[in-house]
Amino acid sequence: MKNFLFSSLALAAVLFVPGVASANEAADRTAAIQLCRAEVAAQAGTAAEAVRLDQVRVRPRAVRVDFDIWRDGNLQNVRCEVSRAQGELTIASITPALQTASAAPTAAAQ
């Protein structure tokens, strides 16, 4: 009986403690979307409203945010990886790398 009780407690701890550790998933998800949307819009040279959310995946150490951007009539898919370290969110990577093209020719090209 004693072994059954300890086994039950150990199983309950394994099943329920991860739920307590992930209590901030919704807040981290929302913050990651806002952080990535602002950075992707800045890199793409578009308004934040032009960066459309596609999907979000929350993992224990990272949040993956996928966006769709319409630029020059073409749809571009962008993935932003955000690390969740010690309660702080930081952008780990944005793929593909976004570059804003300059329409003005440079002096060397003339």
C-alpha cells in the first residue's frame, strides 16, 4: 500500500508539474508574436499590419512564429524563432533573411 501511494504521488508530480511550469505560455505566445511582428515589419520595410500571423508553436525553450507577408504581389513566408530563457524573450533567428531593396542606383553603378 505504501509503495502504491508513493507511486501515485510520483506519477501525479510528473503529470501535473509540467502544467505549472508552462503557466506563462499564453503570455509568452502573445509577447513573441508582438516582438516578431515588429522586427519582421522593420526588416521588410512594411507596416506591421501587412505582416499576417500564420501559426504559432510554443515549446518549453522556444516559441516559433510563422508570418505571411505580401510584398510586390508575392507571398513570402517568414519564420521567427524566439528563445524563452529565464522568463525573457529574445529573437533567435528570422528566416529567410529579409532585406529591403533600394530603388535608387548607387554612384558606383552609374
